[in-house]
Amino acid sequence: MMDYYFSAASDAAALSAKDLPAGPAPGSDGFLSVEAKGVIACPHLEQLVSIATGNIGNSLVPELSTLWPSSPEASSESDLEPGPSIMRLPDSLRDALGEVVMTQQIAAAWANELWDYDLTDAERVGTEIIQLAKAAKAEHKSLYWWMEI
């Protein structure tokens, strides 16, 4: 399983990530990205915001926009092979993440929500995602989630 969060100026630009051999991995051409293996947008990013703010909001799952694959229907046997998916995160989540100030207390609580993350990993990945969200907002870009099983 591989998860990347990245920013792009448009859905069309985000979709170009599927043409890269390793997807929008950190250091890939054209994308600012964060590797966050096993960090699922909803609930994990929502939990980070909730832990930091103390507010539990409504689930943002209905607001995730699947860009790729464009249809959940498989047209042949080869289409049944798992592949990457690209989803646009709601700008409200991008903005809320950009407001989070990562502390060790927040990282420790968030690490308890994540699979196979210790305090150090949660703090590093959380900080990188927060920085990505801030940069995306400043550049009027959206955040995207690349997930590959």
C-alpha cells in the first residue's frame, strides 16, 4: 500500500500523476508531495484536525472527489487488478490542516489513531502534510490523495 498527498493547480494536472512511473512520489517532477503510507484522508487527516482543534466535525467522505479511475466499473479482467486511485480533498480540509500547529502532544494522540506509526513518524508525517496544506493554499492549489494497494 502506498499513499501520497500532493498539490496540483487543477484536476487535469493531478491526473498527470498517473503517467509517472512512481506516481507523485516526493521528488517527482512537477509535484510537491508527502509520502504518508497508511494515512487515509478520511478518517486520519480529519482526526489530526480534530485532535488539534478539539472539534469533531462531520465526515468529509462525501466531499472526496474520485478523479481516477474515472469509473468503478471494470470493462475487462485486467481492469480488476488493483491500481492507483487519485482523489481530490475538499479545500476545507486543506485549510483546516494548514491551521494545525503540530506538537508532541498532538503527534502522540494522532499516532494512536494510525497503523504502525510511533510518535516520531506521526510528528514527521503530520508536519509534512501541514506544510503541504499551507503551501497549497498559498498557491491556490488543491490537495490530492494518491492511493495504491
